[in-house]
Amino acid sequence: MLRAIGSRSYPTCVIMDLDGKVILRNDSQGAFRPTSEDRLKSSLELAQQLLDARKGMKEQPDSASAKATVQILEAILEIRPIPAAELDRVAVIEGVAESVRQRFDRWRAIEPISKILKDYVAKIRLVAREDKETRDAAFKVASEKMLALFRDGIALDDPRQGIFSDFWRLVFEGAISARDVETAEHALSIYRRAYGSRPDLKMRIDRMATRLGALRQGLEERDSDNSEKEELR
């Protein structure tokens, strides 16, 4: 059953249509998990929106807005990949519902983040758990890419998003590797604000703070050494 719906492991939660085809595997918070009533309702609304859009396209096969609505929702639900440029074009077609347009804008904003995470997960799935070197290298690449997104102005501000934690952890790791103290401080501050009250994450946050402190101290010592060398010249 899991193989039939394109899954590899438990727990797997999906929403299917009446024909038994998966129409929702990921929601705006990552892999679909009905962890709260609000999340379940939101996912069901998205699935229903797609079903209504497909019905509308059948009833109006020549309608550009009906076709655009289906394309947008299928892209969001990862049912059918559509080039970004094409999506941007159809999203502004007159007649596309404002609710669909707003959903698209939210999805478009986090899609680059989701892609980095999915690429990372896909890579490490093929790597043995014992191969720490390869897994660490994949994590480093993902953190560098996430830091680049942050520097381009892409960021998450809602801890309820399922990818919020992964995003800020990777930004932090990328900043540490790049010796970017300011960004690392910012990422840790946001992470601590969101998860500082959780006992299960205390050790992780403490380790992050320790690494940031070590980076800051190392850079200060380097700057001090450079200043002394300048004075000796």
C-alpha cells in the first residue's frame, strides 16, 4: 500500500480523491500530518479547492482562469510540476480566485526553502547511517544554500510552519561555516524565541549557543592578533 502511493515509511498521511489517487501529500507545513484541527481543516480545504477547480475546468474547458486555477493548485500539491515562469504567468490571469492567488503567493515564497530540504532528504536517504562524512557533507551543502536564500531576503516568520525549525537551523549552520556572526546570532535568537521553552530542544539550543560563542571568540582573537601584528610593523 505504501509503495502504491509513493511512500517509503510510517507514518504516512495523505488525502485521496474518490478514485483513490493521492491529491495531497505535502501541505504548506511540510509532509502532511494531521497534528492539529486547524492543520487538518486547512489541508482538507486545499484538497477540496483542487477538486472544485477540476470540476470547474470540466464544466468550462475553454476557460483560461479555470485551467490556470487547476495548474496552480496541482503545482502547490506537487501533483504536476510546472515551470516557475509559467506559474507566475497563469497566476495573474483574470478570473483566478483571490483565495487561490493568495495561497499561491504564500507557497511561492517558501517553495525555494522546501526544495532545498527535499533535495537534502532525497540525498541522505541513499546514504548509510554509518557514512557520517557523506551525510555531514550533504548537510553542509544544504546549509550553504539556505544561508544564500536568507541573504537574498527569503525568511520564515511563523513557527507553526513545519519547515520553520529546519530553515533556521540550516541558516545558523551556514552562518557558522561562513563565519557570519551577525546572521548566526539572528538565527539563534529566532530559534530560541520559538523553541526555548521546549525541554526536548534545550540541549540543541545550548550547543548552538556554545558554537556561536566559540566562533565569536575565535574571530575576536584573530582580530586581536592582526592588530598586534600591525602595531609591530
